[in-house]
Amino acid sequence: MFCRNCGQKIEDDAKFCPICGSKQEEEGFSAPDRKESCRSVYDSSSDGYAFLCFLFPIIGLLLFLVWKDMYPLRARSCGKGAIAGVITAIVVSILWSLIVFLARGFKT
Ligand SMILES: [Zn+2]
């Protein structure tokens, strides 16, 4: 790359020009990269959150909505956990009512 100030050829990753000493990093230019690396550090799929959202699907739904833009992978974990939790809750309630139904049937 070339120096922003004097136009001399300098190292591609140089932060300062070795010839004139001017700063090469521009805030607006490097900000998106920094945000991206930030995202990759903090955003990861999480079994812990998935399990939490499995137990509390409503929290999972809220976390999914809050994180879906900032932390897509983590939000996806929460979403999956919440869906699994809802499905499990439905299956358990169906089984439970079936058990109650059968138990009543046996009593009478
Ligand atoms: Zn320079």
C-alpha cells in the first residue's frame, strides 16, 4: 500500500509511514474489521444458553430476538434450545394428559 500522507510505498500492515511518520490507520476504515473480530470473539454457539432456553423457552425467545443481529450464532443456539423446549413441553403435556386420562379410566 501507499502512504496516505506522502504517497510512498510502505508495508501493507504498517500503522505509521516510515518515511513521513503519518498514521496510516483511519478510524472509519478499520472500524468494520474490528467489529467483525469482536463478533467472532464473543459470538459462538453455546450449549449452556441452549440448555437454559430449553428449560425456559420464553427467555430463549427473548434472547434470540435480542441477539439475532449482534450474536447470530448464540441467538441460533437459544432459538434451537427454545424450540426444543417448546416441543418437549408439548410432548410432555400430551403424555401427562394421556397418563391422567388412562389413570382415571383405570379407576372407574
Ligand atoms: Zn508517508
